Amino acid sequence: MIRFILQAVVTALGLWLAAYLVPGVAFLSTGSLIAAAVLLGLVNAVVRPILVFVTFPLTVVTFGLFLLVVNAATIGIVASLLGGFVVDGLWPGVGAAIVTGLVSWIAGSAIPDEGRRRD
């Protein structure tokens, strides 16, 4: 449970930074930012694996770059489900996916994973 909360906080930070840096990405309030982070975590857990499976041939042909489109689609799904979070098209979604991915990657490298540690 702590890991999910920590991941939601990191995702919220990534979405906040994306809204600051990427034109076309915005949130109306802090509550909608937190809701978007939690909902993005749920969409990434349920919908993203299906999208990755269905688009696998295209991902292979593009050497993995199509995963940016898949991540942008998950962010777009969250924006369509949540009224206080706005993504104005594919390119802002791709920008938000890049920013949130980088923030998650940096946080993941800084925070040790207790489940994978071997003593």
C-alpha cells in the first residue's frame, strides 16, 4: 500500500511538471491533480497492458517508440474520464508521457525497491 501511495505521489509530481512544461496539459485544482495521478495508476494497471499487447507488432516495428503513443493514450483516457484534467491532443499527451516517464524513472532509481533487494 505504501508503494502505491508513493507511486501516486511521484505520478502527481510528474503530471504537475508536465502541466508546467507542456502547453496543452493543465489541471484545475490540486484535487484534480491527485485524482488524475491515482486514476492514471489504475489505468496503467488495467488498460495499459491490454494496449501494449494489442499494439506489440507496431511497437516492434518502431523499435519501442510507439510506447510513447500508448502512454499518451493512457494519459488521454484519464483526461477524458476526469473533468479537472485537460490534455489538448496527441502531442501534448506525448509530451506529458515523456515528462511523467522521466520523473518516474528518476524517482524509481532514487527510491530502493524493497521487493527486489537481496541480502
